[in-house]
Amino acid sequence: MLLVSCNSSKKSDDVSAYQCPMQCEGEKMYSKPGTCSVCKMDLKLVEADSKVLNTDEISETSIFNLTSKWHTEENETIELTDLKGKTLVIVMIYTSCKAACPRLVADMRNIEAQIPKENLDKLNFVLISIDPENDTPERLKAFAIENYMNSGQWTFLQGTESGVREFANVLAMKYKQISPIDFSHSNIISVFNSKGELAHQQEGLGVDSKETVATILELTQN
């Protein structure tokens, strides 16, 4: 999987670094000019390893390179990068589904039930609608409440048609509208690390989630 955003050029090559000429603070670097907090001398422009200054840099395979806009169930506008920092468990559904989606929702809740409480703070369960025309933020919030998925670790997203299609392609998730209210679709639960890189996928309904849970525990143990 290769994701490249028009905004993801390697700016790190152009980043400047500043350091006290007396090295009062050892090898400590600053990204902006100023004065040393110890000797008050002006910081000197030096060359630095961009990796030191850009610890939050994301890889080309990260979903955080995608710049599409989304609405949450609280009608807040976000980008996927706003979810950075937590392990993500993502599934694509639509709320009017009467067959597969209720099973996927049950699978998500089953996964949640197997995660220790201390790990849940590092975890975000994300449900993305493949029916953005009908799954408004208001409808998504009602669905979250109906399914007891309205606590802090649950997020529901409504996107644009193009944004949803783009993200489905990233997951290798296929869907097709077969009537005004029905879709055929793949049944995939995906786990991403805190940098938005795909770590594991679970495919099918009611399958053993042992590997999925193990991946989540590994990613949230620190």
C-alpha cells in the first residue's frame, strides 16, 4: 500500500536547527532561532538530522497522508490525521444494513470487550459509513447511542463519496450500492498503529478475533 499526498513532500530536508554555540545544554537542538536559556547567547544555525526534529513524521504508507474531510457523529469536521496518536480499529459499515453490518458491529464490541481497561485509553474504534448521503452525523450519533457505542473510544465518520471510496481502496474493501438503501460490501476490520500504518486485518463475520486482539494489545502495551 502506497499513499502519497500532494501535501506530503519531504519538508524535513529544509528544516533548520539551532544550538547554543557553547553547548550549555549538550546536543539539544531547537527548530527556531532564539537565545540559550543558560548563557543567554544567540543560538547558532547548525545542520541537524531531520529525524531528530521531526519525530512525528509519517511514512508514505500512513493513512494520515489522506487529506479528505470527515464529519464525526458530533458534527465536527476533522481529517484522518486528527486521529493520530492512538491505535485505530476501523470498520466500514452503513447504519440501515440489516445483515452483515450488525455482525460487524458485534465483532467490534467483542474486540473491545477483550481489551483491558488500561489499554482502552490508547485505542480508538472508528466506524466509517459507506452511505454518506443517508448516514448524517445526526443519524450516526443516534446509531452510536442505540448500540452503546457512544463512549470516548468510539468515533463515527461521514465523508464525501470520493473520500469514502478513496479510503475503501486503501483497505482493499469493496462495496457497491445495489438499491437506494442497500449495499453489498466486504467485511473487514483493520488495525492501524498510532502513525496510521496498517498492522492487521480481520476478514469475515463472527471470526476468531484472537490475532486482532493480540495485535491491539501489542500496539497499546507501552
